[in-house]
Amino acid sequence: MDKQIIKIIKGDITEQKVDVIVNAANNSLLGGGGVDGAIHKAAGPKLLEECRALNGCPTGEAKITHGYDLPAKWVIHTVGPVWHGGNNDEDKMLAKCYRNCLKLAAEKGIKTIAFPSISTGAYHFPIQRAAEIAINEVIDFLEEKPVFEKIVFVCFNDEAYSNFSRTLDERIK
């Protein structure tokens, strides 16, 4: 697995020049706070219009829309799990989010993708645990299907950046 494919950066996901950005959405797909609100704001009102027609999204699943006013052509919306202590399949549901996003992107022929740290904001998933799940899912997918040229984890703060960077370094030596 080529380590050059996976990048960890600190920044704003709405500014990424990639084929698709991933939105950490809520079940309605109609916008919210954090990453979700920022993506809806940056994409403009047509994103909300398209999302209304999708009739929501179950936790762990993923749906794709156009990117509209974003630099990215597409947005993949996925709904991460709310943290309830770790005994309610949260790890499995978070892994499913990443896996379904990658699968959908691969089916669409997408080559570059940017992920936020799904579920670690308002949904309170522990950041180190989330980073391990995210990195493991991406590497496992790439080992099975090396179809992407670049996968970027866009971290909003220093804590996310250090956890994702450390986890990637530990997994790929």
C-alpha cells in the first residue's frame, strides 16, 4: 500500500480540491451544525434542494449529491453513530460509514476523496478510537481495491490532526 495516497491535514473540508468531499451528516440530510452546516453553506441552496429528494439516510449508509458551489464535484453524505458508551455497535456503524463512502466513490469512478473526522464532533465519538477505525477502513479498502489516487483526512483541530497522524504512522511503517 502506497503511503503517499493517504494524507492527513488540518483545514477546512469545504476548500478541498478533490473529486468528492464526505459530509458527516445527520439522518435528515437537511443540514445541521459543524461539518454538515459548513458544507451546506459553502455548496449553496441547490445542495439542500437535492438532499430533500433523497428522503434521509440511515446511520452507516451513504448517499451522493452534486457539489454545486464547492470546489469538489460531488458530496457523499454519511450518517455516523452517536456515541453512547461503545456498547451499541458504534464502532461497527462508524466503520460502515467509511466503507460505504469508499464503495460509493469507487462505483462512481472517483479518484480523490476528502473525509472529515466522522462522529467526533456533536456525536461525541472518542477521537482516538474514531481515527483508528477510519484509518483501518481506508487502508483495508485500498489493499483490496487500489482505485483511489488520493484520500485526505481533513482535521478541524489539533487533537484530531495528531490522533489521525499518529494512527496512520503506526499502521503504515
